[in-house]
Amino acid sequence: MAKTPKRKKKRVGIQTFAKKLRKRATPEEIALHAALRVALDPYRAGLYFQHPIGPYVADFCITCAALVVELDGNHHYTPEGVARDEVRTGYLKHMGFTVLRFPNRRVRNELLTVVREILAQCGTMKLKNEPVEVVKLPPGEAVNIRKERDKRERLEKWLLTKW
């Protein structure tokens, strides 16, 4: 009688874990992500949501400012959670990142203040909503820019009504 080979357990990589975290995001994470996308140019700033860094997954990472933003739920305030967060913060600082932590409650109640603190930490980075010099564009380009601006304004209104 031949032995059947044992099935190897499927390992979940950090990329897969980050994808699962994105799908199970909290309302506070979703709101902050939307607000940061309005405030920053996500491509130039390097804004990432649930971004793997070494063995950890950062809630938000702004690569051009070497900034990691973590939102802390209730489990972060247990003795074990505090110890894990200290190790994680130490690792991220060793990798050259600045770490900002905000409680979920604060994001829920003071979203715009939290966004301003994050932008202040980003420093001299060019923001998406800064005035730019006016140039004449072909008609098609002007329409695309207006659509983007209208989309951003609708999102800002939605954020203000929700939070």
C-alpha cells in the first residue's frame, strides 16, 4: 500500500494578507483614504493603502515623505497590543519611516484635523489642491480637468456630510 503524499499547507504571503486587509477596511480607514486621495496627488505622493513593508502591513504609506500612518482600534491599547506596536514602530523607524498613530475615534470625530496633521508632516510636498498657473489647453483636456475637479469636489462634500 503506497503512502499518499501529505498536502502542504498553503502559505499566505504578505501581499495576499495586505489584499485581504484592503477588502476588510474599517469605515475610518476608508474615510481617511478618501480624504488623503482628495488632499494629495496619490501618484506623485506615493500614497498606498494597506502597504506591505517588510513583515508588516502599514495602514497608509506616503513614500515620498517616508511617512507611515497607522489607525489604532481598541485592540492596540491592550498590553500585548502596545508591545506589538512598539516593535513594529521600531522596525519601521529603522527602515527610515516616520510613524504617525491616530486612534479610530479621533479619525471618526476630527477627520479634517487628522488630514491636516498628516499633510503638515509631509512638509513641502506639492499638494493636489494648491493653485497652479493657468495655461490654455485643448478643449478635450480642459473637459478632463473639469471632470476631475468636479469629482474631487463631490468627494469633499460627501466627506463633510458623513463626518
